[in-house]
Amino acid sequence: MKKVVQYTACALAGLMLVLGATGCTDQAYNSYDRTGEPYDYYLPDYVNVCDYKGIKVPNISYTPSEKDIENQRILELAVYSPFTKDVERGCMEGDRVVISTTCYVNDEVYEYLTFETNSQGEGHSFILGTNEFDIPQLEEAITGMKKGEDKEITFTFPDPYYRDILKSGKEATIEVHIDRVDEIDRLEDTEEFYEERLGTTREAREIEIRSNLQKRYDQYLQSYKITLTWQYLLDNSKLLEVPEKEYDEKYETMLDSYRSMAEDASVSLEEYVKDTLGYADIDAFYDFLEETTEQECYGDMILYYIARCEDLNFDDAYYESALLSYGEQYELTDAADVEDFLAYYNQLTDFQETTRYRYVQEWVADQAEVLEDVTTINSSKLK
């Protein structure tokens, strides 16, 4: 349940802070007017920010392979193919397999690969052998399992793992239960199939599949440099002191939110955090709140430090683009309408701060040094 980015705590006493190490001088920092901003302190007393310019990142890209194209063809054929439901044998490549799982990374539940059983007693359905999860090692371990069988599987995420770049190369454990196995009598991959079922040609459909795959993985990768550079800052900067004012405000806001959720569920906070959130007791929940609040303050201070050192503020065009992007989910196409919408729900200030947060993160990512010959996240050349 608890997912907290680790940071390095360091005692303030005796620490000699050299602002020039991060490309920021004391004069540059103090020349910024921070009046009215959150964390309007002299932040070098609270956080020691590592060098944020020229962070090394790998050159990660994706091009659909012929095997990727073939897997997508198999998935399409399976939709239209007859099948025998609930066969009593070990699953094999080409079968539809339904699984319920709980996945753990660093002893914490990893939601993306955790599939709960629904009201029909089934979890996630996929075609074995089509690299559903982008983790071939996982599908290999599931192969041969039968309905009702349970298995604990330890695997390593590929590097790079496009769907969650920070998990690249990490070890995970997943508890797998087989809910059902269906044997698919797959139709032949013929020109007639594409004409009769999909109203296209085999060649045209391949072009569409390739394009769709490229778009999907480009979406996974569009912010990988931001993710990696920000994680680098969190891992290599140091928290010196927790700011009391912002800490108390964040803590109380989060606590009030959980109290409201407990009230909506007509239970006490202690019952809610134990029965719904899965904490051992209320003290474990409070520990989580304290650690999460401290981590948020730490990240915020890194951001404000860099923004002040570099005098970073988004321009009107960037802000308008952010507004329009947010408004898409509500079918709002005018930036002024989106701003009015946010103001009505008292979210405008938070949105502006979030937009600035993203702007600074993008700026840091733009300063990164991309190592063209490095294509994995855990390369020693990035250390």
C-alpha cells in the first residue's frame, strides 16, 4: 500500500553547503523574489540539492519488431476464433488464461500487476504467448499451470521496462492463481479473414498495427527523461530540515481527506485504515502519513530551489497549453473556460503550482545529457 520514494537524510550541523556545485550561486538564489510563495525560506538551510544540470540519462526508444506485430495478429484472430472453455490441462501458448494475482516490489504491492477476482470469480484474461505484460519471463513461468493451481513466481523486469521505467531491472514476486484456461481453435491468418471480418487487407492492417504499437510505446516513453532526472534528484539530494509550517499543512490536509473517506464509509478512521487500506494498525498508518508528508516537502523544496536559482516561470503559451490539456477530460476547449472551471472548484491555485512543478521538471530534463550508446536504465555508465 505504502509507496514512498526513499531519500537520504543528513544532519545540518557541520555541513558545508557549496551552492556553486549545483550551478547556482548564493547571489542568484537571493535575487529571486520569493515573497508569498510556499517555502519562502532560505532553502539551502533545509535541503542540499545535488547538481541538476547535465544529469546522464540513457537513449531509450522503441520500434515494433516482427514478433510484436505477430503477437497483435494472434490477439485479433483469437477474438473471432471458436474456443473450448475451461479445459482441464496445463495452459500452453495460444490459450486464453484467466489469472488472479498479487505482485510485490520491495515488499510493497505493485498495483499494475495485481489483478483481483471479480464477482464472477475471475481476474485478468490474456492470450498466453503474446507478451501481454512485456515480461516474457513471467509468461514462461505461468506456462503449464492448470485451473485452480497457485504459484509464487520471482522475476526481473526487463531493462528497459517501457510501461514503468523506474521498475527496469528490478526484481519482483507475484502470487498467481489460475482461474480458468480456454483452448482457442485459432482461425488461419489469411487474406480472406481480414477482408471478411475487418473489412481491410492483411497488408493494410499490418500498417495500422505497427502504427498503433509505435504510438502506444511512444506514450510510455514521452516523459521517461523527466521521470529519471527527477528520481536522480530525489536520490542524490539531501534533506537537512523539515519545514514545520508546510509539513503541518500537508499532514492535516491528508489526514482530513482520510477522515472524510472513513466517514463516507460509515466507519471509524482506525477501522478504515485497517480494513480498507490494509494497515496493521492506526500507528502504522500515522507512520505512513508522516513519511509521505516529509517526502512531499522534500520534493517541493528541491523544485522551488531550482526554480529560484534559474528564475523559472512558465510563459502564457505553456500555461494555456496545460489548461487545454486538462480541459479535454471535461470537453472544454477554451482556456478561459478551463480556468473558470478550476476557480469554481477552488483548484486554480493548485493547478498553477502543479503546472509550475511540471515546467521545472521538464526544464531539468532538457538539461540532461543523453548517452546515445546507452540503451538500458541500469548501465554503469549512468552512475
